[in-house]
Amino acid sequence: MRLWRSLRADTFFLILLAVLVLLSLADPSQITRYPALVDWPTIAALTGLLVLTKGLEVSGAMHWLGRRLIGLMATERAAALWLVTAAALLSTVLTNDVALFVVVPLTLGVCRITRMPATRLIVFEALAVNAGSALTPIGNPQNIFLWQLSHVSFGEFVLHMLPLVALLMAVLLLVTAFAFGSRRIQVGDDNKHPPVRLDQPLLWISLALYLPFLVATDMRHAPWALLAVLLIFLAFRARVLAILDWGLLLVFVLMFIDLRLLASLNIVQGTMQTLGLEHPVNLYFSSMAASQIVSNVPATIALAEYSANWRVIAYGVNVGGFGLMVGSLANLIALRMSGDRKAWLVFHAYSIPFLGLGAALGYAIMF
């Protein structure tokens, strides 16, 4: 019931479901092909990472650590730099969405105590997770998909993305330093938020499984690794599985089916062929443009049907996470969690210039 209520309120899911119904009515003979259209190794890898990161989140470890470290920061600038850096680093291993679920609640709590500008800080954290998550093949869903599709090693993927991410983060930290002042802050006790109680067994289970799961996934054994993770959590902490965002996984399954069905349509194939996607430059800018329209994860899945050049697509769709707020689902999550109806104005004031900068940097590195 909880899953159904969540899905009924998920506009993106409802759109994907409506598209699937229309496509099924238009050509019922394709229905038997639907399971084959889903990239199950990618779904398995994403599911395992969601379980492990949910375990870390529920254990309270990251929140507990963050609340204590922020007390060591003397100025608003230092606090902002620490939170932005933490968001970027967490996104490389916990995915961009999960990093926001850890950092944004912490940020809101700190801003209530210190009166730092919460909206601006959350916007910078959204930019940070978009930049940081681009580094690793497990940092965001589009990278997980491209990693599984390309069959390259974890290290090779990181080396390819490192120059772009390093430059983006250098610029972001520089802008952050100018955007926040040197006023001293004092973090006292917040009686509305009692100390987080650590679930140490859950923390150690999640940490102990993390590296083996990554190794198994890197060796193309994601489904078996997922089965092991699910069985262990079912035995020791079944409540983590009960509160997992299963709807998100269903959304990705629908995206695979919808986008691959649409990609097979003659009119779509004709249009895509006119874009000259066999040329890397065209593919690069098309990846960014598509991300601004349908978000970077659907754009990745769609473009992979027309090009095997994962290196160019990876640069294009990760840069495409900047710009309009629909460029990345992480943007929508951050703005929604901010609780500020005008947060989108602040976001676009920084994100659109960042899209232009990222596009230029990516072009310079790639071409």
C-alpha cells in the first residue's frame, strides 16, 4: 500500500506508465518483448546499491558524523565548503540522490541554528552531487547504466571522468568560497533534534558488504551479488528492505521499456539519424540537449540505442545534469527538500552558467 500511494503521487511514473499503455495499444505484439528490453544487470546493480546505501542512511552513521564535524567549522565559508565537499564525496559512493538525503537534512538543521542561507547552500550541494557523482560508475544511475553497457573496469571509468570532475569541482569550490562570507558561526544544541542513535550492527553489515558487492558487480556478477545482499538484509535487517524506494526501481524498468520502444519507431529513428550521432561532437551536444528535455537518465538510455560511444555520452549527460532543474532528478530532489518555493530561481541563477562552463570544459577535454 505504501508503494502504491507513492507511485500514485509520482508524476514521472504516471507519465511513463501512460506512455507504455499507449504503445501497448498501438502494437500489442510487442508486449512479449518487454522483459528483454530491460537491462537487468543495471537494475540489479542499482538495487544492490540502493539497499546498501539505505542501510547506511538508516543506521544514522552519516548524520551522526556530520552533526559533529560541522561543529568544528569556525565560519560560514568553512561550513559551506565542508558541506559542499561532503556532498560531492558522498555522491561518488552513495549516488547523488542518497548523498542529498544525507546532506540536505543536516544542512537544514545547521541553518536553523546558524541562520546561514539554507536555499543557496542546498543549491550548491545539488551542483556538488551532480559534479561529484560523475566521477564513478556508481555515482548516479546514468553512470551505472553506461558502466554495465561498456564492460569497462571501475578504474578505467574513473580515469576517463577524472579530468572533467576535477575541473568542475575546482570551479564550484571557488564560487562557493565567494558566495559565503567569513562571519563566525556557533553551533549549539538543537533541542528539536535529539542525538541520532547509531545502529552499529546495521552500519557494519552495510560497510562489510559494500566492497564485495562492487567487486562482484565489476566482474559482471551483479544479479548474484544482489541476491546475496537481499538474503543477508532479509535475515538481519528486513526493515531496510521494507522502506526501500522500490518505486524508483520500477521507474527505471519502465524507462528502459518505453525508451527502447520509442527508439524503435520509424519516425524516431529517422529524426535521430538526422542528428549525425555517429560524429562525437554531435553526440556530445545532443546528450546535453536531451538531458535538458527529459533528464539525463532517460537521455542516456535513449542515446545508447544509437551510439556505443559511452565516453562521449558520459561527458554529455553528466554535464547535462546542470542547466534546467529537469536536467537531473537530483536537482528536483534538492529543490523539493529545501522547502522554499522560490528555490528554483536561485538554482537556475547558478546552474545555467554552470551548464555553459561544463559544456566548454568537457569539449576542451574530449575534443
